[in-house]
Amino acid sequence: MSIVHHPADELLLSYAAGATDEATSLIVATHLALCPRCRSTVAKAEAAGGALLEAADSTPLSSGALKSVMSRLTEPERMASPALRAPSNVPEPLRSYVGDDLGAIRWTSIAGGISFKPLFKSGAARAQLIRSKPGAGVGLHTHAGEEFTLCLSGGYTDVTGQYARGDLQSTTPDVLHRPLADEGEDCIVLAVSDAPLVFQNLGIALIAKWFGF
Amino acid sequence: MTALLATVGAKRDRAAFEILFVYFAPRVKSYLLRLGANAALADDLAQEAMLTVWRKAEMFDPAKASASTWVFTIARNLRIDAIRRERRPEFDPNDPAFVPEEEPQPDDRMVRDGEDARLREALTKLSADQAQVVQLSFFADKPHSQIARELGLPLGTVKSRLRLAMARIKAVLGDET
């Protein structure tokens, strides 16, 4: 199945520039592993980075720098031994953060068929995995900031469309949605947000706050 | 420079590497200084970047990127690691879950003659507004929200300027997507 929802070009440019935080870079790069089209865009933005580097001023290196580097060329290389890769449907770089089996993750269950697994924070951005049972949904909410969601398995649907493996959704405070997991298998997504969700329902809001959701 | 880098990869040619060093190391040092490294760190990291160029040169594919693009990605990853002290998540083409292109596209990312020069020229012709946000992305480590705050612009304006700049870059490099 081909990917329908892609990261915006300006996000791919920032990723290529190295200006996105680690959590945002993780979700973009995991999408890239699944999406040849966006890899092509990133390669072009990196070519712009190369052109900017060529156009940069020259700052002379310390005297002896060239000689020092030339003398180190024969140093034995510290090559990382290639990691043994079990068959897995978790693509790198996400696999380095969560392991190669989404089934082995220890989820924290909250109400209504939703579980989550916090991963890490980088700056204001927080990365977590969210699992929804078929037909389960995260209540109607909006976002205080930007949120990116990458579908890893199963699928979900909201007012903006249907999302399956590899699809990346970007939401901003003006999007009010109630994502519902499609029927069939569990829906697992990687979510990165720079502010907590804003729930319309007070009960859900309290639960979410309690879990740091 | 691209042919020289390919030679370093194929033959471990020290003389070719020396030319690459003289050309790229001072530019990489400027890049690192602009991104917040002090002079000593920028010097060390520029040397480290060039050592990485030597060590990884075998993996360089001149059909996919020019030397400057490839050196840029090495310098970028080194500075994220050393200055920002974060990991740089990247995809791995050898990963079993990696989705390759459906059919090889021989012409897809071939670096065409003169492409580098045309790209440099196109970048100098960006509008001042677009050039500013591109510079802040590549040389100041600023995500969209921070650019918006510092320039006092709506987030949407920053994004649309970057999007337009990206459209220009794609236009020069051939937009098959």
C-alpha cells in the first residue's frame, strides 16, 4: 500500500538542515525509511546544504592540522560491527529506540482501549508510542502546539482522512479531531508533540493529565 | 571535488584527500563556528569531519550526491553529536523494514553536470525573506517555531517561506516527486 500522507516539504528541509530536535528527527527519519518519495526530497535539501557549505567563507585551520590529520589516516578504523538484524517490521531508526518487536513493549494502559509507552523528551518535544484497540479512539481533542503522528501498524481515521502504515499526520492547534482506530488489528502510532493534547471532555482531560499524556 | 572524493574511496589516494582537505576543512570550520562551536572545538571537529570523510569514502556514491553534499551531511551529524549532544536519527538502507524504491530510476538522483553551480546560483537568487529562513535552518540550528519567535512572524509564514525555498531547490534539481 502506498503512502498518502507525507511530511511537509519545509519539515523535510529542516530535518536535512539538522535543525529539528531529536524526537522530530526520529519521526521524520522513520517515515523516510518507508517513503522513497520523501527520501528524494531530503536528498535535494541536503544538496542545498552542500551548496551553502561550498559558498561558506574559509576559516584557516590551526597550523599543523593538515599534517596531524594526514598522520592519522593510517589509524585503525573503529568500525562498529554490523548489528545482527532480526526480521522485524520496526524500521530504523525507530528500532534503536524501541527494539524490534512492538509486541514485546510494556504498555501503560489507560481508559478505553488506549495504551501508551513514553520514549523520551528532547527540548519541548516528547516522543511516545500509542496503541489503540480496533474501534478505540482518543477523545475529541486539539493541540496546544504541533503534533506529528506516524502510523506503524493498523490504521486510524479522523476528519482529515485515513492513515495507514507509513502515513505521517501533522496537526496544529486549529485541528480538532477524534482519531478512531480502524477495525482489524491494533493501531500503533509514534507520536511527537511539543505541547500536551487539549481534550474537550473534562474526564478524559483529567486522566490524560494524570498519565502525562 | 566529486571525482577526487570517488578516487579517495576507490584507491585510498592520499594526494587526492589532501586536496579535499585544503578545500573543505576551512569551510567546515566556518560552518561549525556559525553553529556555536568555539575556535578550538571548530578546529578539532573540522579535522574529525575530514577523518570521517577518509574513513567512509568507500561508501561515497558519486551518482547519488556531490562531494560537497556528502561532506555537509558528515559535518552536520558531527555537530549535532558534539555541539547539541543529541543523537541524529537516520534511516538505514540495509534494514529489513526499509522500503526501497519500487523500480530503480537511473536518472533519479544522478548528479548532473553543472547542477552544483546552478543550485548555488539559485540559492543566491532566493528572496531575502526566503534566504533568511534557509540560513537560520542550515546555519543556526533553528526549528520553525524558534525562527517564528525570533523574527516575530506567524509560524505559518515561516513554513511557507521555507516551502517556497524548497520548491526552488526542487525546480533546479528536477522535481520528479
